[in-house]
Amino acid sequence: MTKVYLVDDHRLFLAGVKAELSEEFVMVGSAYDVDSAIEEIRGLDPDVVLIDVHMPDGGGIAVVEGVGETNPDVKFLALSVSDQAEDVIAMIRAGARGYVTKTIEPQDLADAVRRIDAGDAVFSPRLAGFVLDAFAGAMPSEEDPELDQLTSREKDVLRLIARGFAYKQVARKLNISIKTVETHVSSVLRKLQLSNRHELARWASKRRIV
Amino acid sequence: MSLIEVGPAPRDDQHVKTKRDLHLRRRGGDRVVAGVAGGVADALGVSDAFVRAAFVTLSTVWGLGILVYMAIWLVTVDRVEDTEPEMVELQQALGLGIAFAGLMILLGTTGLWPSNVLVIIVGALAFGTAALTDRNMPGPLAALIDPTVEKPGRLRMLFGVALLIGGLAVFAANVGPLYEIGPVLLSVALTGVGIFIAFGPWVARLAIDLGTERRERIRQEERAEMAAHLHDSVLQTLALIQRSDDPARMSILARHQETELRDWLYGNAPLEGADLISTALKDAARKVEADHQVPVDVVVVGDHTLNESTRALLGAANEAMVNAAKHSGADRISLYFEAENGSLAVYVTDQGRGFEPAGIAMDRRGIAESIRARVERAGGEAHIDSEPGEGTEVILRMPVAAT
């Protein structure tokens, strides 16, 4: 059974998620702050960690980076009310494999955890929008143009996710398999994490106007 | 009713005072020369000012104080961090003082002794100053006025002032020629020094207090503003939710409040007169949520200013959302907006019951036509994609001049 760990400084929310997920997953533990989260996750070595973006003492990023040094196999799913694009993108760049908002339906959250555990990336409509926005319209850098641009197929997949379609529906609309959809999303995740495009880091400050 | 504790875990954050240890180390941070006097003070558990005074007094005996100082400097190591050692009782401190006096008297019997007058003047001035230099004290005379100063502090101040006056008196009595040259000058200088010693630290502390008070006032004003905002928005919504017994309505209220609060917290609140289609779409989505109690997920990529044709796009998008909320039966609606390559696109998507585009009833055809007509009049196009059981998607496109 998949071992799941929760990190959120909001206890009420944490209790709710724990109850929703406990039927299907082993809830191995939870933490309310960054330091104890890093320490416990290192000891428990869970499969998936659900982590809040906004927390005191460095936030979710500090946990993702702290655990990543010692336990690279632990996978992170960012879970937040925040719709600050730069926070979310920074979290993904630190190593999280997905981002969903806290308003997600319990069943969708369980799906997301399963997907993360299987090694796939989880893009909520909002994250897909952030990524399209971050990669939009800019020129690729000279060092690694491939990493700095999305292919048109990847954009198609992201647009459909942003429009609220599940992976299964995306696959049907584009006449491809779900596995291919997952491959595209993982590839976008990789570009997001590795691209040197400075716009990705600083992009949120400027909003693009056509 | 049950109370649920929300917030970060309580932490053991007690300030731990380190125990006094007799290992002699030089101070790292709070020092005058090399931290020797401070180190000795920490080891003995007495005020460092008195230890410094003792070194100065001892130095009158042919520089003995300086020799001892350098000897300790040579054999000790620097303390890495500054710790706060425990202070000994007043009794023990007095004992140390008497022992030092005994040492001086013993030195007086030896041939090294310079003269009683010199040692008494320097000793009285050094210890008098030491008694008056206490970081936590407002200054000798101010200490008598300041009600927060406790009795031992007052005694120490009086002791210091008495020593200083005594030392200066002995000095004046033995420097006859100097006294004749400029008695006025000397008295003015002494008065100036006295006033500075008496009130200087107090004035400094007052200035610091004023700054602290101002910061506190600003903080309170901010808190009041936040309280007012939370009262108008969050508390009102919470009250509404408590009185409502319709879960769908409660959820919409919560969602609406969440968006509004987040905008306020993160500074996304729409600016007055900022006519952007992203803001207008979000507002329209919120209104649909409130009116029809179906959540609308809004995702916006890029942006554009509002003008006649983009207003038509906005109106059509609004109609599509209302339509989906009323007829689709879906539990949420997605609104996706994208501005790219000189064209704006809006997708209003639901996963509801859908319909057969060819066989729709007249009233629904009317709505579909009005969406289409609206966009086409402004130079755009509309496409409606639906199948029974497969949800509905309204796709609107509008060309714009790139800016």
C-alpha cells in the first residue's frame, strides 16, 4: 500500500484530507511545520508527500529541497489555496511532481496521489494555465532551445487540461492513449524543472498583454 | 459546538541561561580591549564594569593591572559565542570587593606602592564610573526619578555618585595650582560631565522608547484596518454560512469569500479603472457562482484590454456560463481564456448532460444563436461542441490587433 505523509500548517484542513485519503492509502504521519516535516519524512521514507506551498520558515520549498537531498525517491504533490503563480512554479522547480488546489474533489485528490505514486506528473487546470503563461511567446535561449519551448502537442495537452478535461478525455480528444498524455505531461514537468529560461523565475511580475 | 485548535504547533522556546563555569575564557563579542576583563567577570559572576575598574586601579601600582591583564590574555582562548552567565549574590560580590581592597592594602605595605592619593583618586573614579555604567539603568539621577528602577539599582547609583564626588574632591584638594588657574573652567567641565553621566543614558533610552512606540502604533493601525476588512468580508460570510442550511449555497459562499480574501491578501484586487478582460471574466464567473451556485474554475493565460469587440466576447462568455449553470446539471464549470498570436479564445466547458446540437429545443437554440450572433457581429466566431452525456463546450474566438 502506498505510504502518504501530509504537511500543512492548517490543522483543520490536514485532518480533513487525512480522513478522505485514509480509506485507500496508509497515512504514515503529518507535520505542521517545516523542520519537523523534514526530520520525520527522512525517517519514515513515505511514497508520496502532500505539501502546502505557504508555510512559515521557508514554506513547502524548504521541505522539498531538504528531503530531496537525503531521500530522492520521495515524491511531492503541492496542495495549496495559493494562486500566486511564482510560488507554484518555484515549488515545481524545487522538485514537486504536481500541483492541485485545495478545492479539489476528494476523488480527484486520490487519483492525483495514485498518479504521483506511479511516477507521473499531476497538472491541475490552474497549473496548466501557469505553465502555458510562463512559456508563452518568449524566444528560446541559445544554450538549450529544446528545453525552453513547449512542443505544439504539449501545448495542446496543457490547453485541454486547462479547459477542465481529465487525462482520459484529453487522450480521446487528441486521439492518443492516456499513456501518451502522461508522457507529454511528464515532459512538460521536466522542462519546467530544468529550463534555464529566466522568464520562468521572474515571470510572474509582468503580465503579458497581447 | 466543539473548538478546534488551528495553528502551528506550540514550541519549546524557553530562553536557557548558561550556568557559570570557572573556566576562564576571553569574551568573544562584548569587549573593550581583548575581552579579558569580561571573561574574568563571567567566570566570577560579577559585573564586568567593576572588573575593569579593578584592573585600572591595580594598574596604578606600577602597571601591575596591565601586566596581569596581558598574562591572562596570553593563557586564555577566545570564547566562541557570547553567553549570559549567572550572576552571584550581592553578598558574594561584596566579598570579592573586600578581597580586592585587602589586596590593595597588602600592596600598600610593599615598596611598590606609589602614593595613597593617586590610588585613591583613580580607584574612586574607576569604581564610581563602573557603578554608574549599567546597561539596564537609566543613569544615576534619573534612576531616582524613574519609578521602574528597583532599590538595589538605586543604591548602586548612589554609591557610584558618592565615589565619583569623593574622587573628584580628593583630586581637587591635591591639585592646588590647577585649581587656581581655572576654577570656573574646572567647575563648568565637572558640571557638564556630571549632567552627562546623570542623564545621558536616560535620554538615549527615551529616544529608543519613542521609536518603539511609533512602530507599535503603526502596527496597531494596520491591525485595525485588517480587522475592519475581515469584519466586512470574512466574518459576514461566516455568519451567512452558519445561517444557511443549503450545502451548495454554503460552498459557494465559502468559495466566493476565499477568492476575495486571497485577492486582498496577495494584492490581486482589481485596480479602479483597470479594464482588463481577465479581471472582467473573473468577476463574471464569480457572479455566475453566486447566482446559480455552481463553482466556476477560471484559468487565464495572457490578457487584453477591454474594448468593444472584447466586450462582446465577454458578454458571450458570460451567457455561455449562465447557460451551462442553468441547463447542464454539471457540478462545476471551467472557463479558460487565452490570448495568443493576435487572437483571444474563450472556452466554457462543463461535464454535464450535454445535448444533440441538431435537435435542441427552440429556447436553447435561441441562446446558442444569441451567443453566436453576438460574437460574429464583433468579427469573431463561436463554436458549440456537445453530445448527449458528454458535456458541452462553447468555444469563442476573437481576432485582436496586437499591441
